[in-house]
Amino acid sequence: MAMLRPNPRGDFPVVSESAFIDPTAILCGHVIVEDDVFIGPYAVIRADEADEDGHVEPIRIGSGSNIQDGVVIHSKDGAAVTIGSRTSIAHRSIIHGPCAVGDEVFIGFNSVIFNCTVERGCVVRHNSVVEDCVLPEQFYIPSTTTIHSNTDLLTITQVTQDATAFSESVAEMNVSLAHSYRRIANQL
């Protein structure tokens, strides 16, 4: 069983019965996990840091999304983090709020997303840093790219069909894994 625990305010994670959370993952506080989500080994999702009024916005993981091995999702000062539906957050990435990641987005291995909005269909490839900006729909951030503001986006292209197909295949595979692991867990 995954480690689910309250934050100091007493907020407890809410997890759909159709989601699969690896037993080594930690979810703390005001975390909402929707249907068919896969959360892999050693992921840490913490909605525990309150704003100056003691309020904590949720970290919400949309349906059919996957949070892979070693991902960290957290937020500063109780700000919200939203991960859209059918979105893939790859191994060892960091999503640090305030942040909104749209539907059908792919965030590659070891990437850092901070204080920004990543709109529908974007692909951020491996080892990239994206902060303090809005990535418009269908943007493609190549591996090892650093984006620090909206003006840095002037050299970025739109997502290719190959990148979209790859993102969709990762999302489909991880929904299948969520179902398979839930079946195994129910047999134990």
C-alpha cells in the first residue's frame, strides 16, 4: 500500500479506486488523484506547504495521467498544481508550483517545471528547465533546453507528429499499467 498521509493542516489525499499508486510512493496532504492514474515507484507528491493564511490549494492529477518513477511534485506557499488528463511526467522530473500542466502533455526525464503554465499537447524533452512562462499549445522544447521567460520561446517550434505519437503511446501504456497493477493488488 502506498504511503498516504495528512499534511499538518489535516488534509488527506483523495485517490480514485481505479488509480494505481506504487507502494513506495508518498502522497501527503491536499492531493487529488483522478481515475486511471499511474503513480510509479518512489514518486513524492506533497501538498503540505500553506500560504500565509494557512490555506493549501490542491495538487490534482488528471485522469489517465502517469507520474513515473522518482517524480517530485510540490508547491510553494500553498499554491495549486494541476496536471491535466492523459499527461506523462517522466522519471525523476520535478513539477514545482505554482504550476499548471495541461492535457496530453509530455514532460521528459529529469526536467524541471516551475512557476509556469504548460498548455495542451506540449512536449518538453529530457533534462530541460522551464520556468516563469506560458508554453502555448503544441510547443516542442528540445532536450537540454532552458526557458526562463516568455521571450525565450521565440526560437521554439511546434510539436511534430512523431512527438505527439510518442506522448500518446506513453500515456496509453501507463493507463494499461495502472489497470494491470490494480488487478494484481486486488488478487493479493
